Amino acid sequence: MALIYGEAKNKNVAKALIVAEFVGVKIECIPVEWGVTQKTPEFLKLNPIQKIPVLVTPEGGIFESNAIARYVARTKDQMLGSNLYEKGLVDQWCDFGATELDHNLLRWIYPKLGFTFMPTAPNVEEVAIANSKRALGSLNTWLATRTYLVGNSITVADVVIFCNLMYAVRTFLDKEFLGAFPHVERYFWTLANQPQVKNVVGEFTFGDRQAPAAPVVAAAAASAASLAKEAAPAKKTKAAAAPKPAPAPAAAPAAADDDEEVAAPKKSKNALDLLPPSPMVLDNWKRLYSNTKAKDFAEVAIKGFWEMFDPEGYSLWFCDYKYNDENQVSYVTLNKVGGFLQRMDFIRKYAFGKMCILGDGPFAIKGVWLFRGTDIPQMVKDECYDMDLYEWTKVDISDAAQKERVSAMFEEPDLIDGEKLLEAKCFK
């Protein structure tokens, strides 16, 4: 078992811990008392620069987070590229993460969080924002035809870039900003949903905002200023005037006595719950789908669906993935679809979906979705970034061919749209 100074919530420590999860190495974190641990003789022997993280090895300490992550990967000779060119690309993207992405994002974000060790002049912020967008744009272009940065599997480079982005997403960046770089956004959430990543950093969304550690430098400066003010000699002043009477306290709201709890504001209803009632009961269809045996599916489930379908209360939509050329590896493609379905969990009460992975590679991702209402719910468009990765076409149920295509996706025959069905995933 290896030891590392720092905590998993530190993005630079997380790099080594995530790589360790992938390659099967055990690393234990050593708690750090900031400003104290780094000055101890034991720590200074490992890293005279006094920075976190530091990996403890039998031969001595290793510092710099990207170097630590690569060291951990080398212990199993994994995640570093399969040939000389790929190894070079891994190094390239690790350096890019440090010099282009992390450097510029932090110069933009840290002043916003109150850390005064970063300059806050307007021109500095403007340059940091422009450089951050340039870095994300370059990354977005590279990922337009790729699932991962190098090759067809996750490498150390992916872990480094993810951790750099993770801190920004958790503290500052929102969906609107990252949505301008759709391939980066898709890439980020693909990594965020890997079990090995979740084991280290947990699960989070754009709505999760972790409060950063108190800005020690700013606090120290404020404290020093306060002490200086108190220590300064008092100026001669005129005799103090009689104190003004204190203003009367504001009256409490009439609706609540001192010992009565004010009622919390009522939570607004979901817009889908306000739609006119529909004769179609979604749970009835889900039960019919789940309980019908394969040999009876066409006669019982498919027939039953079309009998209960209400085009005024529900709508059907085909979805076709826009970037099928990047789907070269079957398990990566399946994970991509699985992540999409996980992120749709919030709409489960109002939707049913069937996603099909077709072909022999590159694999095509196609599906059909049933939504409450006559349009795709706005909450889905707003909350699930995957929606932008698909072309959405409303099903015309008066078209026999489109109805037949819906039925085929529900039933899962060997061929759909003339392509071999590799696997289908159901959202219900």
C-alpha cells in the first residue's frame, strides 16, 4: 500500500487516487494540517517546495500531481498508451491540462472565490477567460471524433483533464458555459460516471456547489488590517454626543407568533402534473412491457401499447446519435448509453425509452422515447445535456412505417433499420 499526503477532495490528490482505482493499486491518504504538516522535517525531506500532494515511496517522495499519477500507472504498466505515439499523446495532454487548462481556469476562478494570492485586475480576468475558452475549444475539437483523449480507453491524460475540469465545475462553471463545448461536456460526464471515478470523488451534478476552503490569505490580510486599526493611536475628537436612542425592533410578521413556525413556501408543481388528464396510464404500459413473455410480445405488449397510446396526452420521439463515428468500441458505446439513461432518472415518472446499439462498429445509437405531453418536456431539455448529442424527430403515428419502427425498437428483433442489434437498453 502506498501513502499520499492530502485528501481525495483535492483535485490533485484525486488524480493519483483515480488512477489507482483503475489499475488496482491501494493508496492511503495521510491527513494534512495546512501550514503545519508541510513544515515538518519529515515532509520537507519528501518535498522541499512544501506543496501537496506528495506520494511516499520506498525510495523517497514524488511530488507534482501529474508525475504522481503517471508513477501509479507505471506500477502496473497501464493507462499510458499502447505505443510510442500514444505515450507521447498522453504526456502532451497531461502538460496541456497543467499549462493551458488548469492554469487559466484557476486564474479566472480563484479571485471569484476570494483567494487573494491571484491577481484580480480586470485585464487579467479577461485574458484568463479568453485563454480558458481557447483551451476548451481546442479540447472540444479534438474530442469531436473521440470518446477519450488517446486510443479507445481511459488513460492518465483523461484523469488529469477530468480533475482539472471537476474543480471548475464544482465551484464555478455552469451548464450554460460548458454547454458551449458539447464534446467536452459529454466527455466530462462520461468520465464522471465511471465507477472508479465515483469511488474517489462521488457523484455530482452542475447543481452541486462545494464551498471552497476558507481563503486563508484573504482572512489573514483582513485580520492584520483589523489589528493594525486597533493598535493605531486614537485621534483627538470632540466630546462624544449623547447616544441616539436605538431604533425600535421591526415588528414580527402578523401571521406568526414567536413560538409558531412560519410555514415553508409551497413547492411549485411540476408542469407535467398540470397537463389535462390522459386516459393512458404510463405505469400500466410499463407493467405490460415488463410482464409480457417474449413469445407473446407482438400480440400482447405491442398491440396493447397502440390501444392505450394517447396522442393528445403523450408523444413519441425517435433519437439518433449525431457522432456515431466515435463509437468504435462496443463497451464504451454501451457505457455511453448507460450514462445517458442514468442522467434521465429525474424524468422516470413521465417517460419510457428504448435505446438500441446497432451494427458491428462503428456502432449506431438509435432509440425511441415516450414523453408525457405533446412535446419533449422542457425540464429534460434543460437538465440533461445528452439531449443535444441526438437528433430528435417526432413520430408521425399516421405513418405506418414509423409505427412499425417504434414497434421494432420495443420488441428488439435481430435487425433494426437493416442493422444488426448488438444490445438494447430500456428506460422504464
